[in-house]
Amino acid sequence: DSGVTQTPKHLITATGQRVTLRCSPRSGDLSVYWYQQSLDQGLQFLIQYYNGEERAKGNILERFSAQQFPDLHSELNLSSLELGDSALYFCASSPQRAGANVLTFGAGSRLTVL
Amino acid sequence: GIQVEQSPPDLILQEGANSTLRCNFSDSVNNLQWFHQNPWGQLINLFYIPSGTKQNGRLSATTVATERYSLLYISSSQTTDSGVYFCAVRPGMSGAGSYQLTFGKGTKLSVIP
């Protein structure tokens, strides 16, 4: 157990629908990162939050949004889902400490869009 | 952005053999991590190694930051070592407060009995 908790583990839904993925970071970690892993694109960085504020943005679609709450858990919202959104979505957390900022990943949420 | 290239893309080993996986990166980095993605999809930290050498059991890693490469050594491989090994880096010129990692495409390792 890495200490980063992601729910749900598996999710099957239809095109056009909206889903929410949840992540609880390791105790003491202030930064949360979301990554998407698909077969053709590899592991792609989506977005980073630090202590409730957006800190960096990667290849995140406009149909996707995220937030980090005061208790530091984070949610990734995916809307108007398309077949191509089927992927493994990872959350990672880190202490945000220069010189030793190790990212620890959760087990992932596997999304299947039919 | 920074480019991360891993080689070889695929590797098949007999159980008990040794192997070396390579990660080249195109710019200076201040964070480098090696991960193992097991067949169930979990990404497991192996090493945080922006420079120098570390060892953990049968695994060791070396990063030569000035020459922009890192090596992961696996000795006496076991079937449980199978999976995909990723190298991920944070560019040295990243914006303040942004600590995300850029991943290579990975090396898929298959260890056969």
C-alpha cells in the first residue's frame, strides 16, 4: 500500500456521461498530481495541485477539471466522455519539498467508456 | 519540453539473468525516479536518484546527471520482476512549485522461468 488512495478502482460508463475520480494523498503530502495512461499516449501529466491551489497544468482537456479540497483530497471530473477517454488514471502525491520531492502513486482508476 | 528515451523497449530474460535498462534525457534534471509497473497496473517507486548510485537488494541505479543518463540494473532476475520499468524526470528549469514528472515510454521486461 503506497498510502495514496484512489477510488473507484474500476469504472465502466457510456459515451457522453460524466464521472468523478477521487484521490486521498499520503499523510503529510501537500501536492497532488493527476496522470492519464493510455496505450497510445503513455503516461501523460494532467494537472498538479498544491495545498488547494492549481500549480501546474499539462495535457488536460477542457472537458476535464480537477480540484483539491481543504482536507487535501482531490477529485478529477471527466465530462462528455468519449471512447478515447478510456484509460488508467493515476493520482500521485508528494511533500513538495525541494531536493527530495518523491512522487508516490496510487493504484489507479481504470475507466472504460463504451 | 524535455525528451526522455528508454532502451531497450522490450527485453526477455531467463530467470536468474542480469539486465541493464537505460534512460537518456535531453536536458538537465533535478529529480529522476525509476518506477516498476507490475502486471496489475500498479506503479511502484524503485529509486529517487537525480544523481549518484543507490542499491536496494537485487536492484541498483546510477544517474550521471552531467551526461544526462540513468541506468537501472537488475541482477538475478525473478519472474516477479516482469512488468514495465519507467524512468521519469523533472527538468531543472521547471517553474517554481511545479514538481510534475515527465515519463519515458518504458521498458517492458518479461522474465521467463
